[in-house]
Amino acid sequence: EVQLVESGGGLEKPGGSLRLSCAASGFTFSNAWMSWVRQAPGKGLEWVGRIKSKTDGGTTDYAAPVKGRFSISRDDSKNTLYLHMNSLKTEDTAVYFCTTPVPAALWGQGTLVTVSS
Amino acid sequence: EIVLTQSPGTLSLSPGERATLSCRASQSISSSYLAWYQQKPGQAPRLLIYGASSRASGIPDRFSGSGSGTDFTLTISRLEPEDFAVYYCQQYGSSPLTFGGGTKVEIK
């Protein structure tokens, strides 16, 4: 079955760190450019960043609000994408989704991150 | 950064009516790299349209996309009960990728 499953969300204090994981199955993960998208409670979608496939350089891009605090990595041997979140702020509270690019545009179910003291 | 502005914010229509949603970009989107997503409460977004006008796999033909440059439109020809949801446009032609603020299509 083609799917993405996120995990690692939870409650963290401001200034803390979390690592989210996204387990992929049913497609050739190593060839896929992968993105993280978040959605704050009751708000719209916000692109967080992406990582290209290793054959395309494996480089990363980030949205301005998370640049320098978040980093994306991948382990193609485990078919897993990661989002490393540091210096968390209350405004990082959101459901975090991992996604593949169009036209497949596969999305996971999301994992909730709550940043609160 | 390309800013996407969706209008209207909310569209109140009845089943069977036609819905026209707009997405305007702050600068031209290269190669029409514009997508439309549908999202229902508690669910992940679902891709409807990519490349401005190509329907994603399994999407009914009552959904159609058009436009180029800075002005794009999603049209739902006849609203079905399951179409009442929030719709987002996204440009994926240049980094950072960006989403519009969304249009909620609600039952009148």
C-alpha cells in the first residue's frame, strides 16, 4: 500500500526540540523529493520545507519562519523522512504533514505538535 | 516569495450550483506550476488539479482548472454534497513553495 505515516509529535516547551518522522511505503522513496507542510489549529496550510532526492543533489529549502531552526533529513535505507525542530516557539504549534510532489501528491495523516509552557 | 491570494474567502452555494474560485499570484508562476487541493475537517488535503489544468488521478470531471501567469481559476461545474470543503491553491514552481489562504465552500 502506498502511504506516508508521520510520528513524533507531542507537547514541548518553548525553546525545546522535537524530531518528527515520516515512514514511507509502496513507492520508491529514494527517488522522491519530500516536503513538510504544517497547519496551525483553524488556519491554512503552510509549506515548511523540502529535501530533494540524493540523485538530484539532496539539497534542502526552508520557509522563512523556520529557516535556521528546523532541518530536514532523509534515510533512504529506512524509507524515512525527518524534521528536526529546534528553538521551538508557540507559533510552531500545528499538525505537521509529510508529502510527495505533484502529480502523486501523497500526504500522511499528520502529527500534532503543541508548543506550550 | 510568491504570494497567492484566494477569493472569495467564503462561497455560499447550494448543491447543483456552479462554484468559481480564484487564485491570484503576486508574480508570474513559471510553467503554470499551480495546484488546487481540497481539504475536509480532520483530513489531509487531497490534490485535485496540477499544472493549472490537469486533473489528478480519480478526480471527477466536474472539477476543472484554468489560467496562466498570475490568474488561476478552479471551477466546480455542479456542486455535489461531498464538495463542501476548503480549497487551497499552491504554487510549486519556485522556492519557497506557497499556499493561498483558502476558500471555504459552504452550503447555503
